[in-house]
Amino acid sequence: MDMSQTTQKLERYHFLRGKSTTPSLYHWKKQGMVAHVRKGIYLPSDLQDKFRIACNAVEEGCLVYHAALEYYSLQTQEFNWLYVHSTSIFRTFTYQGESYVYKPIKFLYKPLIMDKDNPYPIRVTSINQTLIDCLYNINLSGGLEELLYAISELDHTLVNEKDMLHCLELYGSKSLFQRAGFVLSHFKDDLRLSDYFFKVCKEGMGKNISYLLNPYYCNSFSKEWKLCIPANAMKEIQKDCYYEI
């Protein structure tokens, strides 16, 4: 049985679950056609694409946060781990030198499914949700500088402000409206964002002062967005909207 035949058989399962005593599974393992990825999960041994592995080694796996940025080639560095959303909690596992980490997100809005006809498709949050998710948890985007780089590299034709606003509403976080409004205002022209987008952000942000990052990293302040900001981390974007304190 060649690898293509094996893949056709594995396609029936999407995951291979079961004990090693299963005759067909035992045969495939003996022939080196399948590999043990994690407890109860087997995939074709020649499957090398870490994104496909991430999405198919767990139930309804979807690339999120920095893993989504990396899939879209919007990152400056590659980590040796990927953040994966799943409909079932799973423990971090390592396979082929990559670690796969469970990082659930609050919702999935218009996720992209690449190669639907492939038995091992790739699922990833949309560009628009990925931006909002990463603004919600900047640390999981790889840090502020990594996120700013990703935004600066975005093709404006892929950005849909209506979808971003919908994701902001689904989060329902006033501080997220502040962070999104402040950060994205520096890319307003490049991303072709309208005044209406920022009007909605201001309406949703409330009156409280919030922080872009950990409160200990606040040495600047945006009056417009009532946001505490680490000045050193913001050196790559314009500085005329906040003042030193």
C-alpha cells in the first residue's frame, strides 16, 4: 500500500483514534506510513506541514494569535510553537520539533479554511479577527513590536473594518476599543480605515483610563484614547498623539 492509498484511508477518519492493536493501524505503523503525533492521534508520516498538523492533530483545530500571523507571513520571527484553538481542551504536545499549545479564543468569526478538499485542511482566523485577537492579547501576538510589524505589512485590500468592528463588539471590552483605536489610528491611511471606524471605537471605549500593555510599562499617555503607553515600545509609530509623563 503506497502513501496515497494510506492517505485515502486516513481521510475517512480525519483523526486516527484507537489502539495500536487495530489491524490496519498496526499495519500502517509497521510500514512507517503513519506516525504517532500524540495520545490516540496518528497522521501520515510524510505530513510535514506544521500548520496542517496543528489543525488536524486536535479537534477542529484553528491557527490563532501569532500562529495565524505566521501563516499569513506577517511576522518577523518564527517560534518553535504554535497557538491552536480547538473545540476540545488538549495538553501541549511536541511533534517534529514543534510544540502545539492550546490557546482558546472567545469566538470564531468567518475563519478561513484552506484546501477544503484536502483530507488535512488548514483552518485559521481571518485577517480581521486575527488583528483584534492580537490587540486583545498583545503578548500572544509575539509582543507589541511584532504586532506593529504585522499591521505595517498588511495589504489594505484584505482589511474589512466592518468585520473588525463586529469582532470588537463580540469581545465587548472597553479597553480593547481603546487599544484598537489608538494602534490602528497610526495606520489609518495605509489600511484605508474610515473616520466612522474610529468614531465607533471612541463610543465603545468608555471613560476609564486603560493600558496598552502591563501597567508597569506606562510612561506616556494618549489624551485622545485615554491610554497609558510604554514610550520606548512605540518608537516605530508616530509620537505626536501622546506626551511624556
